[in-house]
Amino acid sequence: MSAFTSWRPLAAVAGASLLAACAYQQPPVASVPPPVSNTYQVSFDTGRWDIDPDAQMTIASIGASVPGDSRVIVTVVGKADTVGNAKANMALSQKRAHQVAEALVATGRVPASSIDIRWTGENQLNVPTGQNVAERRNRSVTVTVQTAALGNLGPTVPSGGNCYDKPEQASVPGC
């Protein structure tokens, strides 16, 4: 028997195996869209935390942007400008954050359990200013809405409170 004929059965098996491997198709992997994040600003008058008509329109827009078939994390961060004292501004930013959170829940589209409420007072200003400067962009609540298909939202944001007193959360979005 020649060396050529002893390799024939082995070559036939190898060829058949190679063809079988090539014929096998990997099942398609379901594509899960990445999380989507949108940020909104709700502005306030000096010393106020009530929701005015412009703010109500923004809140309605936020509610309308939340799809019904996805998970959602809404981070609400209340802020104040530097007019007045720091303690009063901290309390004011907290009231603003809670007002916006309540208004979002009232839209019927944002579950209360998905809202993380924070406040920073006159710390972490949107627009840097000196003391006692009335800056509308600093009298605001920043609302960040992160939505994703079920199972793809990733880690949730630590819950609640004053970001300024929680330095370990400084890298968390919204703080």
C-alpha cells in the first residue's frame, strides 16, 4: 500500500469536516441599542420653586420623550444662583428638584421609582459667577433622562440627596 492511499481516508474525513464547519452558520446575535441620554433645563424665577408655564411645557416634553416599553432613569438636580445665603439656596434648590420630580410623575409617563433627586444649592453652577449674581441659567433644575431597551441600561445612579455633601458621588452624572 502506498503512502498516498493511506492518506485518502484521512483526507476524506478532513475535507468532510471542513465542509461541515463551513456550512455551520452562527445564529444571529440580537442587537440591543445602546442607552440614550437626553438632558433638559427647567428654569425658575429668583427665590421661586413653582412651575411656571414655560417650565410646564418643558416637563411635558420630557414626559413625552419617555418611551413606554423601556427602562428609564431620570436624574433631577436642583440648583440655585448666588443671590442670598448658601443655606437658603441649598433649601431652594431642594424644593426646585422636588417640584420638578413631582411634575414629571404627574405626566403619567415617568414612574416615581425611576427618579433620582439631587440638589447642589449654589455649588456647581451652570454658569460661573461671583456672589449675589442673579443668573437665570443657575436657577434651574437639570433633568437627565436615560432610556434603554430592557436589560441594557447598565448600573443605576446612586439614590438621592445633596451631591455637594457626597464627594464619593462627584463622578456620577448629574452631580
